[in-house]
Amino acid sequence: MTAAIAGIGATEFSKDSGRSELRLAVEAIRAALDDAGLRPADVSGLCTFTMDNNSEIAVARELGIGELTFLTRIGYGGGAACAVVQQAVLAVDAGIADVVVCYRALNERSGRRFGQAYVSPDPDSGWHVPMGLATPAAQVAMVARRYMHEHGATGDDFGRVSVAMRRHAATNPHAWFHGRPITLDDHRASRWIAEPLRLLDCCQESDGAVAVVVTSLERARDLACPPAVIAAAAQGSGPGQFVMTSYYRSSTATLPEIGVVARQLWQRSGFRPADVRTAILYDHFTPYVLMQLEELGFCGPGEARHLIAGGGIEIDGRLPVNPHGGQLGEAYIHGMNGIAEAVRQVRGTAVNQVPGDGPVLVTAGTGVPTSGLVLTPNL
Amino acid sequence: MILETAERLRAAGETPAAAGRDPVNLPMIRNWLEAMGDANPVYERTGTAPPAMIQVWTMRGLTPPTSTDPLQVMSNLCDEEGFVAVVATDSSQTYHRHLRVGEEITVRSRLESVIGPKRTSLGEGWFITTVTTWHVGDEKVAEMTFRILRYRPAAGSPPPTAEPFEPVITADNAFFWEGVAAGELRLQRCGECGVLRHPPGPACPACGSFKQEHAIAAGTGTVHSYVVHHHPPVPGRRAPFTVALVDLPEGVRMVAEHRGPRPEIGDPVRVDLDGDLPIWRPDVPALEPWTLDVTPTLIVSTALATRDFQNVHHDRDSAVRLGGKDIFLNILTTTGLVQRFVTDRLGFSRKIKSIRIRLGTPCHAYDTLVFTGQVFGDRVDVIGRTANGVHVTGSVVVAS
């Protein structure tokens, strides 16, 4: 890999932005370009999620970008987060584009709320949604129940993830839940959403936008901020893969698509789980944080609850996870805010900075075809 | 005004004991059994009243005296405020013992809650819940939690209720849905290598063949995992409801709603293909279904035999004026029919300890009411359906 993230930018994170999604995209991209010390005219590629409502050409027009040589999108919801960066890396490496901006902008709380019951025309959804399994929380709950059954995890183990994320968000001024930590009792008292998941097992619905600027490491070295070197980028889909409902493969209490990503990341970067300084794990629902820790190799199958116990994933724990508060605490920008946090951790500028110069791991949406990154400082 | 009165009544607690109009007596029992069509000879032979009659003994009659009964006070007030229509929605009765002919019983009642105004499919209204106890002397013989909806009939046709999500039918999976319509649970089988697969698709992942056939599943399975959905609302469903992922003995898994008591992983289930979607139900002994033609005579005679003189149960014009399509069964009768179904099937001498029911769509004159039941040890879960939907779901506990 010879590419790096040279700039990050975001809007504020809210429940009602009061602005169009296109405007949010433009604001975040401008901020990212300013951060990198680049101008819109320097951008030659744009990449986003298939779920994003802002076309690359509209974004380019509003920014005054002019010509583009690379326009692409990745599907499967939040699973796209790190894959859009991988697309940018591929384009930069191939010489197709010099500077690629990856963006995600959504009014997901004030507009269409992802947490509501929804049926898509996709035949796959027809085996689940009409049967009443109509929300992401319910679809995850099916896997969570089986995971509890097979490994003895409890609702408290899920709650500890939420407590850790809210502890981190409490000291992050950009987080929606800034200044609002919770206790395990708060988690236990929160209402059922889809048993075994409670309200505090579910991430937020947020309005906001995040953008990152990818260019060659060589060029990034000359820009305004220290580059975050992309040591590895990977995408992955598992056998018998469905979107949120991979219920038909031999084991339902695993996330093999994360395993596909993990194997590539460790192999390409040369790092091992023990090297990781901090991990930004996609936390739309707490059980999948436990399962990711296992698939990524931080512990064995079913052992994540021991890793999490006693503050193991908190800022001062064995493996600090999501020092920004994650999507449970900061905001749900489909994982893109996690990539921005990883860049800050690499730069040493995060509000909850994890000391050291080891690699930072990032994952994308789980339960769907997903992706991951390993970022390092340019030493 | 409604909430203030409710608070006052709630604070006042239980009403003083009021005597039933008549002692427990054979003529009313016979009249009730005849109207219900209940041929159980045990009551007359032992001189005891059917337990489901408990409410009848203290019904207030056609021209009741003014009363401090909280349900009556709240009902009158709702009437004045324009919530003129009424349906009973829940009744949970527990019988400490069966009553004997000649016993004098008294009733006490307290208001538990008044909730509203709520938007319902019938119109805006108030849910009024009361708790009633019956005594013979100082001995408590039965108790009941009872809920009614007092509502203002919606103008014109009722607002459309949200339709459930429909299956996504394609050329690759139409056979499955045709099977559901035909009462068969079909699994895709590769026409070349014979491998079974669910969900289906156009090409066999094992051998690549496009030749797709289907096998008919046994319809049984065990729960692999399940979810109890609470929030947010799902169109066409009332939360909480359970959805189960089931391991079929044929080697595939399938998702469907699970109806019945909350399952555990590993519990046996059997598919129910009576509706548009497959449903998993606990694989436990089922009662032979009972089909009942609900004639106007049945509705009127049972209403009178239960001393319920509400006009919607005997006067079609009034029922229509209040937004119904015809006269409909009263809740005391539905309770009696549920009791009859269970004793008919389990044996006349089986003692009923409690009956808990929840009403859904009204059962009108000329409807056909079909009762089905499943036996969970000492408890029988009963469902009564008409062509318009589920009229009643109930749970009857019998002595072991």
C-alpha cells in the first residue's frame, strides 16, 4: 500500500441537522479538504455508499470540482465504510485518480430512520421482513440469542459494551452523548427493543456527514497534516451471506465475513491482533462488538465477554475500543466517523488519545458484507 | 373530567359489597347452558354452576338502579363525553371454587386504571380496567380483571389499519408461496443432485443445475433461535410478538412468526399454514377444532342468558348505528364458549380453574367461529377465529 488518508472532515452530529443531505456532504468534504490543505480542484475521484442519497456529480457541482476520473459506490449499508477507502486506495495505486474523497452524508434521524420497520423489494428480505423480522435490531437479536445460548454470554456482557462507549463519549465534545455516561444498571433498566436487545444495546440514529481524503503517501507527506498510512484495506463476504440475516449457514453465532476481512488485514499489514493500539469496531449493536473481537483474533470464540469484563475495552483497558464513543456514543454516520477517529488516533490528536504509535484497526458494518482498515503513522 | 373522576374512584378503592339479584339457581344455569349449547351434564348432576357464569350472577340487569360501581360510573361519564360505544377487550377470571345452587354471592369492585384517550381501529376511546371479587359470606370464591374500551365511533369507515408487509414473490420462489396457499410447506430440491435448500434460488449451489423441484417438508422443527419484538411498531402486528428461526429435520432453516407461549431454543414446533404466511406453533397436543355458526339467535339468547342487556347484542339497528355491521357476541358468552370448548374436548368433569381471554375482531351474526386449542400440561391455549380475523385468544387453566 502506498496510499494514505490526508484529510478528515465532518459536520456536527445531531438529531435534526436542519439542512439537506447534499449540503451536509459538501460541508464535510470542504472540511476534509481544508484539513488536508487541498482545493476542490485537486479532487479527481469521489466514492460513497450505494445508500447515500447524494450523487457524486451533484457533490462535484456544489464543490466546484470540475472534472472527475473516478466515480464509484459500495453496497451493503455500513459494510461499505472501509471499502470506500479501499476503492480510493485502488484508484490511487492504479493511477486512475490522484486525490479521492470518500463521503457519507445522511439525515438518518430527521429523515428516513433506519431503525424503523422497512421492507425492500429484494427477494432476500422477503424471507424475513414479512415474517415480522422487520428491523435491524430484530435481525441482530436472532444472532445475539444464539450467541448467548452457545457461549453463555448475558445481557450484562452486552451492557458492558454500551457502558464503555458511553464512558468514552462522555469526554468527547463532538459526541451526541457528551457528558452523559451510563451505568450497567441504566442498561438493565432500558426498555426492550427486540429481546435479547435493549434500547441501550442499539446505536443512535443521527444526522451528519463525514468525509476523508485519500491520496498517495508520497503526496500526503507534503500536505497539511501528518498522513495516516493505509497499511491494509480489505473487503469481505462470507459463505451463505445475507444482509443482516445470514441464518442459513452452519453456525449462526459467528461473523465469518469479519474473519475474511481480518485474515487479509493481518496478512497484508504484517501486524497481529496483539500489536493493535486501539480498535474502532462497528458498534451498531453491542453483541456484534463481542463477536468481532473473536473473529478478529483478539480472543477465542465465545471468550469476548472475558476480554470485555473489568473495563477491558475501555480507554485504560487491555484493548481500548472506540475511544470516540463509537456509534453508540458519538454518532451513527454509517461507520465513517470511526475512520475519522482512527486518523486522529494515528495523528495523536484524539480527545481520548490512546498513547503509542502502534497500528489502529477499523471495521465496518457487521452482519453484512463488510470491510476493514489498518492505519499507521508515517514513521 | 374523565381522568379526574378516574383518580377519585381509584383513590376510593373497593366498593362496598353488593348482593347478586338471585342466589345461584338451577333455572338460570339451565337457561345459560341451553343458550351456550353446552351439554355438560356435570353441573346439573352436582348442583354447581358453570364457572364461566360467575359474572352473570351479579350483572345489573336491564334497568339497573344507580350504582357506585366504578365501571358503571366511568361508563356513564364516557357516554356523556361522547364515547358512547363499548367493547370489552380483556377478561381474566380465576375461580377459587365452583359455586353451588342456593349460595348467595356478593360482588365488590375497584377501578384499576383508565387510560386514554387512545386512537384505536374503532375510534378514539378510553380503556377502563376494573378488578372484581366475588364472595360467599367471607369466603372469596372468584376474582376477575376486566377491561373495556369506551369509544367514539369513527366517522364513516374506520381508518385503514396498516397492512402487514407482503412476501417478495419471484419466479424462483413462487412455488413456496403456492405451497403455503395449498397448505404445504415446500422446500426447494435440486432436480439433479437432490440437495434441499432454503431460501430457494434459481441455481443449485452444490451442482450448478437450474433444474429445480420441490419436496414437501414434514412441517416440524426445533427452535434454533428466536426474537421477541417490542419496538418499533411493525405494520399489521401487535407487539410484543415472537419470530423464530427453526431447524427443520430436512436440514434447512426457516424464519416465521412463532405463536404460543414464549419458546426456548430447542423446543419442538410445527408449522401452521392456515394464513398467508407460515407460522410456527409449539408442537404440543392439539384439541380437535370446533366450528360454530354464530346465528342471531345464538347472540341474542346468550346475551340474555348472561343478563347482558346492552343493545348491541340484541338490536341490529342499534349495533349498526354504533358503527358495527350487525349484533355481536358479548364477552361473557365468548368466555362461556371457550369454557365449553375446553370441557367438551378434555372431558365434562375436568375442573376449570381460570379463564383469561382477550378479544380481537368482534364476532357478528352470521360469522362462522372456529375454535382451536393446544394443550400445555394443565393449561389450554384457545384461539377463536372468524373469516375477519382472530375473535378471541385465551388461556384456560384446568385442575390436573
